[in-house]
Amino acid sequence: MSEARFVVDPSAGSAPIDRRLFGSFVEHLGRGIYTGIHEPGHPAADDLGFRQDVLDLVRELGVTTVRYPGGNFVSSYRWEDGVGPVESRPRRLDPSWHSLEPNTIGLDEFARWCTRANVELMLAVNLGTRGIEEALDLLEYANVPGGSTLSDARVANGTPEPHAVRMWCLGNEMDGTWQTGHRSAEDYGVLAGRTARAMRQIDERLELVVCGSSFRAMPTFGAWERTVLEHTWDAIDHISCHAYYSDKSHDLPEFLASPVDMDRFIDEVAATIDHVAALKRSDKKIGISFDEWNVWDVERYEQQDKRHDIDDWPIAPRLLEDSYTVADAVVVGGLLMSLLRHADRVRAASLAQLVNVIAPIMTEPGGPAWRQTSFFPFAVTARLTGPDARAVPVMVDAPHYDTTAHGSVPLVDAVAVVDDETTTVFLVNRSPDTAIDVAAELRGRGTVVESVGIWDADPMARNTLDDRERVGLQQLPATLTDGMLTATLPPVCWVAIQTR
């Protein structure tokens, strides 16, 4: 039996946690929308055709914001196709996912879904095939109360009050050659800066997110961020990060250490932000929006046969419907811990995606909806992190192991979240076969009020259509005596322990 020890000391420094850290992402991709959140005729459909069983799970998940409508999809999307009478909307080819988009759901419908789900809408604009004019038109339609042609069109379309969208993404992954209309850092930075300044002439209250690198291994990483920030510094509020992780080497301990890469990614982007601030002699604080993150084997997807036939454009095909294991859920919990650990720099984040597409929630057309394993760490973390919570990084004294990609990594990872009444400790045991005793010194707390986690004798166990409750949360025995919290972490586990 190994042992890990640490101290939770809020006086050593803490950072307020923005509730937008618990955001998600819905793209017009696969069955994310059609037969995902929207399925008229389903027994659980409401008056607008939205699945109530899915809405219930979204609320349980604790999602605070949803980024929409993409993703790669947005880079060829014409937003005006999705407003007005549904029967008059055009059907468009989506080159990103080789699908046919019927435009049954557009901005107004999705905003209504967000209201019913109690989430904040975060919009992306097309800077792939479009530019400043189209972004201004969308902003006018969405945010201006009335009196102009486009705002009056929104009113006529059945939405009298403005959508009042605060957070906007200026394009998506514009450094990627897979992106429709991808650009160099110089070209994108100039366009994004001009677009941002023009949008602020209409609504100066906006929070604008400029595209960072699509992932840390991009050959232009670092240089891309510097160039884009130099062009946009005065006009934007955040820069994005995207990252996906998988067990592509079939090495479980290596996979479980994935959050170490996220830690380094955030630190490096933060350092670049500080570098540009120094160059500009600026005290402005640019935040990080980690608006795509999850477990997803991108390389496996890229190696699969894809549709290329010009006569094969299906509506809502089954794409990226990954089935998540317990090990995947432990990594998702660890990635959330990385985001919390960097709450001083990360102002928003979006788990990609929400329903059916690499998602914590799955549905079957005409059938049930269920929770994937990744649902549980997200839902618990969002629930136990209150509106006044602050993140407290901790230094864990634990045995280490060697990895190829990440170097020497501790077997136990931990982060703490505190508010005036509670201290919550989130923990991961990365050992594939060894339970680890944990002892944590907490100050000012006397009772364990909740101790739950996810683990299984089979770390490859998962929830499926045929066995929807195979994996769930388990209770973990934990004690708090004279300010010392003790527990034993099973192998390959993620755990949350709240004390008061």
C-alpha cells in the first residue's frame, strides 16, 4: 500500500472559480442536435420538439454555458439559413462533416433550448468563408432590441426580446488545415482584430474569444498565439485552447497522466499572454477559454473511412459516438482538476461535446437517454463547486512513476476547492493496480459531508444502450479527525470528498 500526503492551506493563495468553467459544446455534427437534443415525436418531446429526458440530464450535469453552433461546422455556416419559417429554410451541404444540414434548428430555437436548460448561450461566428459583415449582421439580429431591419426580423420571427449573447468566439481552429477557410496567424489575427473592433461598435459589453492553437502539438503553437494576440490585444478578452486525449498507445498509466499535458498547455499559453502583455507594456488581463476539451481518439477518427461521395450527404449520421470507459471518466475528472488548478487564468471551458457526439449524454432515436461514465465526475465537480468557491492548488507528496510523454508523474493528483463553509478535495489515483492511502491536513473543517467517486474492478467497464447503469458513483469511506482527512483510493479512480 502506497501513501500520499498534502496540506490544504487557503491562506497560501486561492483563485475565484468562474462558473463558466463548467460549460459544454453543441455543434451541428452527427446526432448532437437531431435525435439528440431535438426529436419531435419522441415520447419525451416537449412542445418545441426538445427531448425532456435530455434536458433533465443536462440540468443534472450542471452545465453553465453552451458554445454553439461549432466547431468546424461554423466555418461554412450561414447563420441566416437557420432563422425564419422552418419550412422555407434551405438545406445546405456541410463540408466539415460531409452531411446535409436541414436548418430545422437555428439560433432562435437553440436559444429557447438554452433557456429551458438554464444555460448561457455562447456563440461562434464564421471567419472561415465569411467575415466582418456577416458577424455584424448576426450580432445585430441577436443582441439589438429592435428598430433595425435585422433586429425587427428577429422580433417578427417570434423572439421579441434580444438574445443578449455576451460571449462570442471569433471563428474556430483557424490554424488547422482541416478548417474551411483556414488562415495564417497573420491573416487570421488581422481579420479577427478588425471583426472584434467592429462588433464592439455595436455592443461594447461583449466578451470576445480569439482562436488559439487547435492543440498543443501544432507546429505553429506558441508563435500562433503571439502573432494573433499582437493583432487583437486591444479588442479581445480571451484566447482559446483545444485539447483531446486518448489511450492511443494502449498504456493505461500513460493515459491517466494526460492532465499533466493540459497543465503544461495552460502554463505555456499563459506565459505567451504575459509575454505579449510585456511587449505592449499593458496591464490588461487576457483570460483563457478552454472551449474544447475531452477524451477523444482523434487519430482513430482520422484513420476511419469517411464519406467523400458527392451523392452521399446524410442528415444527422452517427458520427463520433464514442463509448466511454471508467478509465476515460477518471481522465475527464483529472482534466477538470487541471482546469480548477488554473482558475486564475482559465475563465471559461467547454466540454466537447454534450449529447451523442463524444458526449457525457447518449440517446437512442425513439428510445432512452443515459449517462456515460464521463457524466459523473463533471456533474459532481460542478455541483460541489459553489458560486463563491475558490481553487487552492496543493502539493502532493506521493510516489512517482515514469511516462514516455509526460516524464515523472505522481501516482496521486489532487486539487482543493474552498468557500466560507466547505472544503472539497478532488483526487485521482493513477495506479492501475494499487490502492493508495491519502492523508490531507484540512484547517477549520470537522465533518465529512460527502465522499463519492468512480472506479471499477474493470477499468474498461462502460454504460451502453443494453446496460445503461453498469457504471455509477460509489461511496468512498473517509474520515476527518482533528483536521486530518484520511481515505484509501482504489486503483484507477476519481474521487470527491467534501467537508464542513
